[in-house]
Amino acid sequence: MKQSRKKHDNKSALRTAELPKIDELRQELRRERYKRRFRRVLRSTIDALIVVAAVAAIVATLVLPVLQIAGTSMEPNLNDGDIVILAKTDKLETGDLCAFYYSNKILIKRVIATPGDYLWIEPDGTVFVNAVELVEPYVQNKALGECDIEFPYQVPENAFFMMGDQRETSIDSRSSVIGCVPADHVIGKILFKFWPLSEFEWLG
């Protein structure tokens, strides 16, 4: 009888020893709560990133397209490899930088004259719009360039006369190969250059 009771007491002591302490239970509960909070935060962060990425893709496609410059026709203001942001619009003014479709490509040039304007370019490259000399601080070297149109030249309705800033080498509206750009070919106006970051510049 005594031996049986002794065995029973030993089992009880064993079970008691195996039970976790109150402090250990509290720590385990804290760990579980932390894990649950971490999972919730992680899920909400991932969901937020997906939404932001989707919105950014929609904005980049429909509202603010992103383009990379290819070529040298806009030097020194835009160089090969620069990345720019556009605003989709066909409301352009003289001096605006814009992108437009031409022969399944996207070109970037500067608006020199708008619909109905009269244009004259001197042999030295000086530009006159409606008999007023155009001030062009963005051009380093003026040149007539590749030009086969007759002056004075009137810009057709619903079209823009575009020229590159590198006047000697740019092929643009001065050449009948490209001509004036119809308004419905315009993608948008360049707002700013954001790459490389060291050359970030507002252009709009």
C-alpha cells in the first residue's frame, strides 16, 4: 500500500515538474502575439506594395509616361541614356520639349512654332517666328542644318514645327522627310529629367 502510494506521488511530482511556469507561458504568449502581428504587418505591406506598383504602372502608361533618350539630337540639354517624365497633352507652346510618334518610333524635339505661325530661318540658323527673332538659350550652336523647305513657311493647322537642340545634326521639321508633327501624333510634354539623379532638372 505504501509502495503504491509512493509510486503515485512520484507520478504527480513528475507531472508537476513538466508543467511550464507562469513566466514561460507569458513569454510564449508574447512571442505568439508578436508573430501574429508580424504576419499581419507583412501581409498589409505586401498588399500595399502591389497596389502602389499597379497604380504606378497605370500612371506611367496613361498619365506620366517614362521615356529614355536615344541619340544626340537634343544635346546638350538631353543626352543619350537620360530618362525623362512626360505629361500626356497636345497643348504645346513654343519652347516646350515634347515626344511624338513618327514611323513607329518615338522622337523627342522642341516646339519652335505652333499652328498658323509663320517661320523664317536665316542661313546662320537664327529663327524668326511671326517676324520676331526667337530667343533660344537652349541652343549652343545655331545652324540651318538639313533644311529643304522654302521660307517664309506657315505651320499647318493642327500641327507643330519641331526642331532638335543640336541644330547641325538633328533631322526634324526642317526636312520634308519628317515635316510638321500633327497634333494627334503628339504623346506629351516633357516635365523633367530624373536620370541620372545628379542631373535632375525641371523642364516643363
